[in-house]
Amino acid sequence: MQAGAQDKRIDVVGALRGAGFTGLIAFGLLLPLIGFLTGVNGSNQLVLTTRWTLLFSLVAITAAGRFIYSFALAPWLARRAQRPAISAPSARLAHVRKWAIPFAIGFVIVYPVIVVVTAGPGGAQKWIDNFGIQILIYVMLGWGLNIVVGLAGLLDLGYVAFYAVGAYSYALLAKTFGLAFWLLLPLAGILSSFWGILLGFPVLRLRGDYLAIVTLAFGEIIRLILINWVALTNGYAGIISIPRPTFFGIPFNATDHGFAAVFGLEFSPIHRVIFLYYVILALALLTCFVTVRLRRLPIGRAWEALREDEIACRSLGINTTNTKLTAFAMGAMFAGFAGSFFAAREAFISPESFTFIESATILSIVVLGGMGSQIGVAIAAIVMIGGTEIMRELDFLKQIFGPTFDPTQYRMLLFGLAMVLIMIWRPRGLIATRAPSVFLNERKIISVDLVKEGHG
């Protein structure tokens, strides 16, 4: 009894010591970043202001988090690691897994209806556009990158380049030739897939860090081309007045030939937002369906073999050249679809929308969700992108930390925190388990010409 109390006291002392040390490190790191803020006054003079309340609040939160981890979370993780592995999920968990995916699909289908009923047409536009459409774009991008990174095991840091190719392909062709969205959508995917093949050829013999460096350079090359080829892309000014998609030729405007007039409805911008929501939902579900089907085909099994061991993959007679090229091409195609939708939704694009931070965000979604897991990528996109959008609604924090406090500026800080927590809690991502692509449900007899003994 006395020894247990002494161990408890030692744990508290050690946790307090670790929390204090972590608080000092956080104070040193955040002092120049958070504690001081530079600005310009009316006389164009540099003014230095301090934000001690915000600084000490973040330091206190960091130290408290370290104390909770050392005192409670670390012992729990140690006990959890010593527990025997569970061979089969419980009946309740299996029941939840059985109905989770149909419920999630049904919810995203009726989501606009729920939002319109609860928030009204005026308030629903923000929740459908900023949350629903924005999250689904990143879900689709995450599923596309999951083919390259999660299934084939090829680290791609320039995925945003294919996203940009799809967006600029749609914008330029729509403005120059007046082609419709539904015709340019597959064309943008084909062009992005072509650029994916072009990227694949130089990196056929590269792996690991070298592959990441080349793909990062490719993404930056595409961005610099968009900036400097002013005659085609208009440089930093971007492309404006991009034609928006129509409903089978019916535009979403207030004219007599618009969507509302044709169907006898009162004109509202919510009509176009709901239409765009279901378009990106269909594209995202198409991406998921194709990925799942491809994973069960020989090319999908070749991707997974390449991910596990490229040398063994070659020894099995698999053409690694074609395997890598198809992975890059398929991932780039879905990024092109998402890029064309992005251009049609915004009606304006510029190189600033396709920076490296976008590639990092998409890759973070894939890693946090669990590489190779479709459900995990969707959950990570909802948490990361939805959390960022929710931060825009936290205006009440300005009353605590001052009027200059902007929660959205700390998005990358939360990304880093989420990555650290995932590395501690689930190093393989939120959904770390994957069902095998091919397996035998029962024991079968093998033909005599396949084995010497005649039986399997």
C-alpha cells in the first residue's frame, strides 16, 4: 500500500517535471512567433506589439497536455500494449462496421436537405458550400493520392500539380472554345493523367526520399510555369469569369431561362450550391468505387506488391514500370477531375491556389487517415478541413485573446499537433487495418498439374 502511494507520488513528480520542461521549450519557441507582433502605423513606421495573454495561454495548454500525457495517457498506452491482441472484433463492433458505411452515404446524400430545413436557405449556403463541398473536394483528392501513396507506396509531394493542370485545362478550354463542363471534365482528367505519366517516366528508378524530392520539384515547376507563362495563364492575375456548370444546359441565374424560372421556383443562389454539392459527391463516390474495384484487380494487387517490396515484386515477374505509371496516371486523373470542378465552382483560379501547402495538406490527410484506407482518408479530411472551417466561426476567441487574434492562422499548428498525436496513439493512421485484396474463404483442392503431390 505504501509502495503504491510512493510510485503514484513519483509519477506525479515526473509528470510535473516533464510538463515544466515542455512549457519552457514551448515558451522559447512561441515567444518570437506568438509573443511579438509587428505592424505599421499611420506614419508608415514599424510598431511592435506584444500578445502575452495568448502566449502564456498556449504555453499553459502545452504544459497541461504534457502533464496529462505523462501522468495518464502514457501508462494507459503501456498497459494497452501489454494486452493480448484481439483476433476477432466483438459482435457490437462488427454490427457498427456493417451499418457505418451505409449510414454515412445516406447522411451525405441528405445533408443539404437537413441543412436547408434547420438553417434555412440563407444560412444553409455557407454550411453546404464551405463545409460540404470543401470537405468533399479534399476527400476526393485524398482518395486520388491514396492510390499513389497508400496503395503503390510512392511518396508524392507534388500532387497539387495535377490538381492545377485539371483546373487550368478546364478554365482555358471553357473560355477559349466555349465547351461545356461535362465535356471538359473527362478531358481535364485525361490531360492530368498524361502529365502523371510524364512525371512517372523520370522517377521509375527512384524510391523514398529521392522520389519525394523529384515530385516536389515537379509541383514547383508547374506552379512556376503558371506564374511565368503570362500569355497563356495570365500569371499572378489568374483567370476570371470561368463558365460555371449548368443543369443540362439550364443556367443557374435569374433570367427567364434560368433554373428557377424553368422549374417555377423563386430564384435563390442555394440552387447552384446544392447542384455543385451533388456533382462533387458523385465524383468522390466514383473515385472511391473505381479505387476499390481496381484494388481487387491484378493491377491493384501489383500496386500493393510494389508497396511492400519492389525487389520481390520484380522477382514475381511484375512489370514495375507499368505498375508505377498506372499509379501516377490514375491518381493524377482524379486530381484533374477535382481541379476542373474547383475551377467551375470558383469561376476564378490563380497560381496562389496551387502551392506546396496544398500538397502537404492532402498528404497529411492520407497519412492521418491511414495509408491505403478509404474510410480513414474520409474521416481525416472531415476532421482536418472541417476543423479549419469551424475555426473561422470562433470569433468569440477575439474577446479572450484580443481583436487581432485570427484562429485560422494556427491551422498548420493544429496539423502538426494532429500528426504528433497520431504518431503517439496510432502510428499507422486512424484506420490502420486493411482487408486483404484476395483471400480464400475455404480450403480447395488444387489441380494435379500445379503441385507435385496433387493436393493443396
